[in-house]
Amino acid sequence: MNPIYMDHAATTPTDQRVVEAMLPYFGEIYGNPSSLHGFGQEARAAVEAARAEIARFLGAKPTEIVFTSGGTESDNFAIKGTAWAKRKRGNHIITSAIEHHAVLESCRFLEKEGFRVTYLPVDGDGLVAPADVAGAITDQTILISIMHANNEIGTIQPIAEIGRIAKEKGIGFHTDAVQTFGHLPINVDELNIDLLSASAHKLYGPKGIGLLYIRKGTKLTPLMHGGDQENGRRASTQNVPGIVGFAKAAELAAASMHEEMARLTSLRDRLIRGLFERLDGIRLNGHPTRRLPNNINLSVESIEGEGIILSLDMMGIACSTGSACTSSSLEPSHCLLAIGLPHELSHGSIRFSLGKQTREGDIDAVLEALPQVVGRLRAMSPLYDQKNLKEREESR
Amino acid sequence: MNPIYMDHAATTPTDQRVVEAMLPYFGEIYGNPSSLHGFGQEARAAVEAARAEIARFLGAKPTEIVFTSGGTESDNFAIKGTAWAKRKRGNHIITSAIEHHAVLESCRFLEKEGFRVTYLPVDGDGLVAPADVAGAITDQTILISIMHANNEIGTIQPIAEIGRIAKEKGIGFHTDAVQTFGHLPINVDELNIDLLSASAHKLYGPKGIGLLYIRKGTKLTPLMHGGDQENGRRASTQNVPGIVGFAKAAELAAASMHEEMARLTSLRDRLIRGLFERLDGIRLNGHPTRRLPNNINLSVESIEGEGIILSLDMMGIACSTGSACTSSSLEPSHCLLAIGLPHELSHGSIRFSLGKQTREGDIDAVLEALPQVVGRLRAMSPLYDQKNLKEREESR
Amino acid sequence: MSQYSEKVMEHFAHPRNVGEMENPDGVGRVGNPTCGDIMNLYLKVKDGVITDATFKTFGCGAAIATSSMVTELVKGKTVKEALSISNRAVAEALGGLPPIKMHCSVLAEEALKAALDDYVARQGKKPE
Amino acid sequence: MSQYSEKVMEHFAHPRNVGEMENPDGVGRVGNPTCGDIMNLYLKVKDGVITDATFKTFGCGAAIATSSMVTELVKGKTVKEALSISNRAVAEALGGLPPIKMHCSVLAEEALKAALDDYVARQGKKPE
Ligand SMILES: Cc1ncc(COP(=O)(O)O)c(C=O)c1O
Ligand SMILES: Cc1ncc(COP(=O)(O)O)c(C=O)c1O
């Protein structure tokens, strides 16, 4: 059996057409876009064409797109950049408890620098309440940062409403769209977004390239100081092949987005339904319908997530315990704790994230494999015994 | 005639062998190195092998290498990271007037945050005096940052001596080795380096990937907050193809470095000699012998650099006015002003930087082309007249 | 392929001595679900020698592998010998553990100590 | 290929009317070597109409192209018409300039104004 990759939320394979679009920019059109000569200006033209392509995709102007090294840099840039630029205006930032670490750790860093951060709670489905955002605003608030969709549990936030609130109050609104850019339609004007983070490797583009959309007029101190690339907003020699690849990936995403959303939603729901038919003691984390078309996040009672991942991996199925960047950490997911899961259940969570290559047969393979794995691990688990015992006692 | 690329200090073409080493990591071994499953662990193995290769090249330990998005990020990380981490110990940084903008602008940002920065002057050849470094140290000094070799004028700094001074005083020493990594031998222990920046695209590797060497025990606050990648020192999904390509580029550089140094030095000196034979009113900027083997930086009296670049470009020869990242700026080079050039001469400077593909014939082509170009532009220049007039008057 | 050694993966895939024991002579229960690891270790002891050991574990791959390994290591050892089995010994027997997973070997050592303590305590109470 | 329009490159490669003029009726000298641009503009005027214009310029590609263009634009114009030639007009005639180079067109306008002022001043002094 070919291995089945169900971890597209962690990263995606680079599409062959993207690789081909990039290739000429390594050895042939290799100039530095800042150089005046032909080699440089040819590279510059490619970068500017890519910028225009991506801007169109977001309903933005080309000058509002700044290329970065990935989602993390974009998040750091948006948050710290706003903080440094607007510290005279205020020192308060509003975000949510289930943001990506790139947002949360940037906020924690700023707390040490004297900023105040409100981490809004979420409900049991992982939703931020727009009313909570409105309620948290003070005259010191300089930024609201709420992600578009969560990378672990897939919940899609009401960012249009949050954006409207931010706009009414004249506060900058940042959204981490790393999980949605290329997967869900996004128009920065309709959603009232001032700052938006995206990362190419989540949409079949290359790793190491991302972007920050910066609405015209938004003040931001650079994170990368140096040369005057990217209109003076982000120094460093531009990653020309990466930028070209990112634009190609966005172009491909745009062409198939609506079709792919429908296809993945149906595969997703088939997997969820099938698992609930075959397994007891499981829980779907995240919102039942307002969720990413490709995301299934489950808690499995009485067993630990890593054991499931390893067992499935031995059977040729790749999935994850949550976000890839905390896979090596011992902490239970901050996101699962925030939706109210007890530690025990949050330790037993797994995420399947589907992608372009996922077919029905892959779903069926998981439906076959997971119950075996869960059965084997539960047989080893002292918690499963206890639970059964208790239930047996209670039913007496 | 094939175009002649003489701007390797701005960027280099990616070596075909590097591209080939990278290719499998786009569409095949595409996992996220942080993922527990096989896809992820295979990618992780590639990243760790690359790290070991590069560490060996520097005489460092693999855990001391942190991959970044390029030289600019490495410089920002080293300087701001030290500042944030050691602000309780002191607030003083020593650097030179001819550092790359990535260093200088990071320092200027920190000045706004209450740090004090000493910008050491250089002599007419662009050398920093180690005694000046020693003299600038105060009990508040937390970092000395002096580049290994200058990107514009090619002067190689006495960093072993500066490193020794830093070590004696227990102060961290950072060197921007973006222009030397892969071109000159570097051993971090012999040179007493605590922090070293490098960027792959300067040594026939891909754009968008760099590294910071961080000596074990060196305290540094992350620039990129988020996940726990790179040992918690630099968050963000690793750029696996970029990292693999960087290591391949370093491997290739190591194999041919000494040979290439000799070859380029001889081509460089042939070009310098030839130009002085053919042109009056020119000046070689930078140290006559302690300079990068591939760097020729000239000032041409009475004409402006951009006109030379454009004219040579029309004749198929690509060179630059200085650093690529300021090619679009109107300011004369801070570096040329620092070595004492009058504004007028610094406006008329051009840089040829040779590389792997440069052959004698290319040198001869420049020797043929440049005098024509200079002649044409001087014929248009009111300064050239005045000068000649003055000389004629004086000789009367 | 994995962050784990082959030996760890082998013990994780085919753990030895899984299960609760009927009438054990010593039981050690350590960990709690909050920290993500629970290990129950059961010992059978005859004439001061451990004749059988089984486990039930809730935890990551390393927790399961160390549980399996510790049951293998103690069998045939005297109680005194078993007391000197350190977490490092368990980790080494598995061909090493990633640093972040060393705590699992500590848990295994603690479970063993707890089971041996329990055995000694029961001996004290038992009429000779 | 370049940051410049084709027209700019064409004027840079083949600048019109280069050189100092013998017995000009008006001369404008603007800029200085510190700022990186010097433009000298020479005019020949007959019966209030500019019959010839030449330049000498130290500066970037855009400075040379705008110098060339401005000499072309003024030829055949009356002094009054020439006075209304703006920097934008010069830039537009070149198919536009990059924003960072617009100052070159300003310099060209200034050189022209200076040359025309010089012409007017000389006229005033000349015995009629
Ligand atoms: C929601 C979210 N934000 C930010 C990131 C960081 O992106 P990158 O790894 O490209 O830096 C990720 C993925 O890793 C993500 O899922
Ligand atoms: C000396 C020096 N430092 C830093 C940099 C910045 O490197 P990068 O463009 O890869 O960010 C460069 C080149 O651009 C350089 O020459």
C-alpha cells in the first residue's frame, strides 16, 4: 500500500507545476531583483508579476503585499510591527486563546516589553464571540488579531464581524490566514482585514515563503531591518523562486478552490461519520459545520495521541496530534484546553487533514485502520479498564 | 556575445547540482520536519544531515547552527536577539561604519529603544582598527559586531584579533560573514566568533535561506517567536529544500575553495591592472591586498555610477554601483563616504564581483568596454571639462 | 524514519507482558492523566526472585516501550537487583530515548520502585 | 529589462544635443556633485524663439535622458512657451520615470528655468 498522507495542515507537497514554475529562477534568471542590470530587472519583473497575481487573489493592491519567509514571520511582523509602530498610541492587544504559537509567543514577548494582551476565550466549538472582542476594546487597544481558521480543530472564526468591529473603532485588524489562504475565498475588503498572514507551503507551494498583506496606510515597524527591498517594509534579497512558486500555487488554488472545498467537505464528513459508527468514546473537536473542509480533529478516550500516530504511521497513514510545531512538546494542546477538554482527552487527540491527493479509498483505509489501533492501545490502557469498570458498576 | 555576469556579490546563480539536491524535497520528501510520522521524520533527517555538514564546514557543533531566511534575518537576529537577551547586563553595542544595512539598521532601531551604539570609523582602505574596538568597550558593552569582509569594497577585517579582544573581555562577538562564507576559510574557534551570519545565495545556493551560528551558551532572544523548531531558537516550518540546498552549496564550496580563491585573485588583479593601464582618473576602493578575491570596486572621476552600469548592461556586462540593496537609493554609499571619498567620487563608483563562471575572456571584455563607456559619459559631463580646464590652467 | 530507535519502535509495536496480573505480589501505580502518562506495573515474586512482570500503560510510544522493557529487565532478577535498575538502564536497553522522552524512563523506574515497595510492604504484613 | 522605459533608455543611449554651446544666449547650471547631479543647459534664441539647445550633465541615466529630452522639447518653442514646460511634461515625454527618479525631471525643469532667466537677464542688459 502507498503511504497515505493526511497531514496537509502541517504542510503540503509542492505541486509539480509549482516546481516547474520555480526552476528557471534558480540557474537562469538568477539576478538580484534590486540590481539595475538586465539579470536583476528580469528577476524583478518576475517578482512584481507574482505580487500582482497574489494581490488579485486577495482583492488587494500589489503594493499591499509584502513577501516574508513564512507564516511565522508574517505573524511576528504584524504583531510586533504594530506594537513598535503604535506604542505611543496605546499598549493593548486583543487576541484569542487558540491562536497559533507564532501569534501567542509574539504576544508573550510583547507582554515582557510592557504591552498588555487580552487572550479571549472561545466556546466549546472553538468560536470567538465578536461581542467579546468588542467588550475587550479599550482606548489603549492598537491591534486585534484573530485567526481565520484554527490549524488544530479547524474552526472558522467570524472574522468579517470582528473586522467590522475593528474598523468601526479604528483599530487595526490582523488575521492569521495560514490555514485558509488558497483554501477558502478571502477578500480583504469584504472581511475588513488590515493585516493578513499566509504561508505558501500550506497550499502546495514551497516552504520558506509567506506574505503579509498590509492595507495601505497601516503603520508597521519592520521586523527585518536592512536594505530597502519590498518597498522598505522587509529587508533581504528576495527569494525569487519562492515568490514565483507562491504565486503559481495561489493561481492553481484559485482555479480549483470551490470544487475542492466541496470535495473535501464530503470526504471529511464521510470520515467523521464512519469513525463515529465504528468507535465509542470519541469526540469531534471544533465546530461541526463552521470548520475547514479538510479538518478532522478527534479525541479518543483512554489513550494517548502519540501512540495512535505511531501506530497509524506503521500502517502507512500519516496524521498528527495537533499542530506540527508542538508535536515534539509534552504540553497538551493549548487549543484543546481552551475549548474545555480535560487534560486526559486533550492528550488523546489526533488530527487528520485531507488534501488534493486524498481519495475515498484513503478515507476507507483510515476507517479500517483506526479502530484496530484504538483497540490495541486501549487493551494496554489502565484508564480504559477503570472506565469500563466504573460503567459496569454504575449500571448495576 | 553571451551576457557577462560580474555581480556575484549581489547574488549568484544556483549551482545545478544544488538544484538537483533540492528537487526531491519539493514533491517527494515533503513532510514537515516537526511531524512525528515517516514523511516528517524523513524530512527531519535531511535537515539534520544538512546541519551537520554545515557545522563541520565552520568547525562548529550541529546544535550551534540555526537556519534562517537569509543574511538579513541572521544579522537582525544576532543583534536584536543579543540586545533583548542582555539588556539587563548592558546597553552598549560596538559596530563599524561600513557594516551592511542589515546590521546598521538593526542598530539604529535599537538606538530608538534606548541602546547606545558606537559606529567605529575605518581607515582609507576600509579597515577597522582592533585598538579602536578595544578602546570603545565600556562596562555596558554587550556585543561587538564587525563584518568579516565588506560587500562593497571587499576589505577583509582583522576579525581574529577583534574576536580575541571580545573574548578577553567576555563580550559576545558577531561577524557578518555573508560575503565570505563559502569563499574564505572560516573556523569559529580560531576566529573567536560567537555569532556568525551567512546566506546561501552568495555561494551558489538558493535565495531565502541563511544561517546564524550561535556558540553554545550564547544567550539570544528569538526574532521569530512561535513553534519550537530549530531547538526553540527560530520558529517556523523549516525550509527543507532550502536547507538541503544550502548544505550542498557549502559542500561544493569547501571542495573548490582554495583553488577558486587563487583563480579569482589572479583574474581580479588582471582586471585592476588592465583598467589602470587604460583609464586615467580612476581609484581602487578598499584594501589593495586584504580584499575579497572576487571584488573590484572603482571610483571613476567626473561621471556617475549608474550611467556606467546602464551602459555596460547595454553591452551585456552586469555589474553594480555597490550593494544591490541600495542600488535603487539616491544616497551615496555609506561605505565609500566612510573611507573618506568625497561625495562626487562616491557617486561614481562601480563594483565588479567575479564568480565561478568568470573567465579571462570576460575580464578582457570589460577592459575593452569600460574605457569606451567612460569616454562617452565623460564627454557629456560638465565636471570633466572643468577638471581639464583647471588642469590646463594650472599647467600654464 | 522515527525520532525513536528501532528497539523502541519494536517494543512499541510488539510490547511484551501487557495486561493486568491476577494476584500480584507487588503493584506500582505512577503518573496521572493530566501529565499524560500512567503506568501500572505488576510483579510476581517467588523466593526473592521476580518470576513475572506485566504492565498497563496510558502514554506515548516511549512510555509503552519503556514499560515493556522494564518488565523484561526485571524478570529473573532478585528484588535487590531489581531495585538497582535505573531509568538510564531502561533507556539504554532501548537503544536510547530522545531527550524530551527521558521522563518516560523515569516513570518506568518509579513504577518499578513503587511495585517493589509494595511487595516489601506486603511481605511485612504477611504472616511468615 | 530595466527600471526605465524604453524611451528613457533610448535617450540615455543616444542622447540628443550633447555638448557645450559657443556663444549661447542663455545658460542654466543647476545641481552639485554632492547630490549626484549637475545639469548645464545652453540655449540659442532668435526673435524670441529657441533655435538650439544643448546640455552637459553629470548624473544617472534618468538625468541624462531628461537633459536630452528637455533640449528636444524646447527647440522651436517661444521663450514663453518654454517657461511653461513642467517637469511632469519632460517625464511624460519620456514615457514616465520611476518615482525615485522624478527629481531628475525637476532638475531638468530647473535647468531650463535658469537658462531662460539667464536669457531674459542678458536681454535686459543688452542695448536694444
Ligand atoms: C495557523 C498557522 N499560523 C502560522 C503558522 C506558521 O507558518 P510557518 O510554519 O510557515 O511559519 C502555521 C503553520 O505552521 C499555522 O497553521
Ligand atoms: C555583508 C552582507 N550582509 C548581509 C546581507 C544580506 O543578506 P540577504 O540578502 O541574504 O538577507 C548581504 C547581501 O545582501 C551582505 O552582502
